[in-house]
Amino acid sequence: MDLTTKKEAMNFISNVIKQGDDRYNAFEDEEILSDFLINKAVSFEEKEISGIETPEKLPKEVQASAKYLAKCILKKEGFEELNIIPEVTFEGCRPDIYAESSKKSVAVECYSCKVHKIIDFLSKIDEVWVITRGLSPWERIKYLKENMKLFVFKKGENWNEFYSKYQNKKSGDIRKIKSPLD
């Protein structure tokens, strides 16, 4: 799916990344990411979540189902259990799960996340996965109408050009600050 207008990109960000969570409202970050998406500096694809076995003990904590799914999908993609690490800090970032193999590195966000994380993570690693709220493959709950979805974000064909402009703008904004109150 290509996003070609600001409205499409902003709706996508609201539905997939923020997922209606007002704690993550950051208009400037949304504007920046929408430009990256429209101009193909960040690409994404929706992947089907299938072939995941029901866990022996159903997860009850917030994000537990999504973290279980992420680990299962990462293993199917060839990541070793040893290299799938929840809640680890690396290079100033803290994804819900970080995974690394000889082929690629992935940050996984389970449910809503801060919009700036997509660009921040992609500046350091290969992919960012976002798992949306919804039914896990083993749940049948009447009030949840949609299944969980997996969105995979990668650097797009225009990443270098747009990321360079983004870095220059951030540097210029920082140089303008003379005091923390500015």
C-alpha cells in the first residue's frame, strides 16, 4: 500500500502506530514521519500473522500476547532465542523486543508506540515491527473485532536523502536554542 497524501499518511500513523493512544500524540513527529512515508524514505508492509501455536499458558499481562507472537515470528524468521531480548536498551533506544541475527536486526513495538521511534530505530537497525492491538490467533473474544496485525517498516528508496535533511533540521533547531526555556 502506498501512501500518497498527507491525510492518508496521518490516518495510517494514527491507526497503526499510535493506535488511538493519546499518550503518543506528537504532531511534529507525525508530520515528519508522514513526509518520510509519502516520499518513500520509509517503506512498510503488512504481514499476515499465521501458523502460531496456542501457548500452553495463555499470557495475561498487557503486551504479553503480542510479545509471545513477536518471539514466535522472529524464531520462524531464523532468529535464535538467545538473540531475542525483551525490554533492552541499545544506543539510547528501548523497544519492547530487540532481535539480532547475522542477517538483520529488528526492533519490535507491541501495540501503540511513540511515533519518533520508527525513524530513530531505522537510523540504527534494519527493521521496525509494530504489532497492533486485536485478537491473537488463539483468542475468540466477542468485543474484539479485528485480529492483531504485523507491520514491518524498513528504510525506503529515498531514506538517505530524507534522513540527511531530517538530521540537518534537527541540528539547526538545536543550534537555535540559547536556553532551556527557548
